[in-house]
Amino acid sequence: MSTPSRHFASDNNAGLVPEVWAALQEANVGHAPAYGDDPWTAQAVAEFRRVFEHDALEVCFVFNGTAANSLALAALTDSMHGVLCHEFSHVMTDECNAPGFFRHGLMLLPVGGAFGKIDPAALPRRVAGLRSVHAPEAKVLSLTQATELGTVYRPDEIAELAAVARSLELRVHMDGARFANAVAAAGCAPADLTWRAGVEVLSFGGTKGGMLAGEAVVFFEPALAANFRRRMKQSGQLASKMRFLSAPWAGFLRDDAWLRHARHANAMADRLAAGVYAVPGAALAHAPEANAVFARLPAGVAEKLWTQGWRFYDDVGPAGAVRLMCAWDTTAADVDAFVADLARAAE
Ligand SMILES: *Cc1c(COP(=O)(O)O)cnc(C)c1O
């Protein structure tokens, strides 16, 4: 029996990638202006403009993903507005309605769709079902990339959803807590999954990819960023020692470290899926596309694995499935040890 030090509970259980640690160290010299007027923040902004092939984008660094999503949605809405999002989305189920806190009155409007992806045909129906003056006015479509079920929207799927959104006069926001895994999986340019496909604001997650803290709100239409820093300040999300939020981003994006680590996490998920698939009695709920594996295990098996020290959730995702999440530091040996324990537990 193994005694795992790493497990499959979440990618935010992992530590920091070395590039981020090094960037923090490099920024830890002398004095620097506060609130973002420092050379490290300028470098990080330049890296975002390079990565997204967009010289005019604006980017703001906040402490976590819930703030990134909520403040972005607040910036796009008014109090009588609604945000269309997937029924399983993090904004819908896991943010304690922070969007409604940062934009008082804002309502989340869940829509369905297979495998965690919003069904484009559901959008006009959902909007048409809102009773004129009696219901909130739908204003934003929020997509999660990669989705909460570990699937990935391809550029043409995003473009289709964005076109429907435009026809309904909705803005398009993307919750990219696992954007790196999505880009690694889709194998295309970050721009093709965002602004070129019609996404206007992206919450780009760093934490789950191996940063300490910090998510970037990326505005592909600079006008949408107006007063966003004031919104950050008011909500306690404007770091005074900003260089320690921004410098890690430069380290993360430089030389595509973010993509290298995400590709590795995705590859570990593929290895894990193949291992689970080969265990008699175990099955995949659906094929993994990013770094999450959803599996159905025989009765009692999850409990046995938990007793052995493995950690993973059975209360996110499809009913009756467990979620096995790979991180940047998951090793092939971790995966193989888990699969071996799973095979024994399922005998
Ligand atoms: C983890 C996560 C977030 C952000 O969570 P925080 O804990 O607030 O940083 C946002 N969206 C999705 C899809 C997530 O998985």
C-alpha cells in the first residue's frame, strides 16, 4: 500500500511551479511603487499582450478566481441584469453568489448542456423565457474553460456561442480558472479561444496552474476596464505590494511555462483515464479532455481508497461519479500507484 503525498483532490492542492517561485524571488529586491506602478507589473502586462497577440488588452491582477469572476461580471452589468451560465458552473454553484454581492441585485440564470458545455440552442429559449419587465434582463453569457466537467470548448464552439450571445445582445465572459489546461488541450493560440472567437473578458486562473495566488482579469475591449481598479480597491482586491501578484504572472507566462505545466497535467489525466478504464468494474463517466478524470467506481471502493490516504471528491460532477484531478506536479508514479490501489480495492 502506498502512502501518497500527492493525490487527486484538486489542482489547487499542489504547490508552486518553480518559475513562479523564481519570479517571486527576483521581485524581492529593493523598493518599488505600490498598486501596480512597478516594472514587474509592466513586464507581466507585456507578457499578456504577447501571449494573446493583442497590444491593446488591459489586464488587472486580483487575489482569487471568485473575485476575478465577480468583479468582471459586475463591470459588465447593472443591478437589474442577469448572467447566463451553465447549471454546473463555478459561478453558479461555488461562489456563494459573489456576483450578486459585488453587483447587488444581479441574478445568475442557469442553462443546461451536455458535458458541462452550454448548449447554444438553449440560450435564445432561456432569454425568451424571461418575462419582460418582471424578470432580470439577460446581459452576459459566462462560459467556463476548461469546464467543470473537464471538457474543453473548441474555437468554433466558442465562436458559435458568442454569435448567439451577440444576437441576444449579451456580453461574453469566460471563467478560465483552468484556461491553461484548455489551451494545452485545444492546441491552438490563446487568442483563438478568446477574443478572436468573441470573448470580451477573461478571468485567467493562475492558482490551479501552479501560482501562489492571483487571477488575471483580461479585458480584450479596453473600454470595459474603465474604473476597474476602483472596483478592485472598493472590494479589497487591489494589492498594494502588487509586484508580488504580477511578477509571478510574468514568470508563469514567459517561455510558455504555463502551457508546459498544463500539458503535463493533461497528460497525467490521460494516463489516469487509461488506467481506470482498464480496471474491471471501474468506468469513465466521459472521456477527459483537460486535467480532470470523472470515473464511476464499484460500491465501497472510494471509501477503501480514502482509508489508504487517497483524496478525491465524490460530490462534484455527475451524480455517482468521483472526480480525479491532476496537477502540474502529478507524476506518472502517482498515477500508477493510485491505479494499482484502485485495482486491488475493486477486486
Ligand atoms: C477554482 C475555480 C475558480 C476560482 O476559485 P477561487 O477559489 O475563488 O480562486 C473559478 N472557477 C472555476 C471553474 C474554478 O474551478
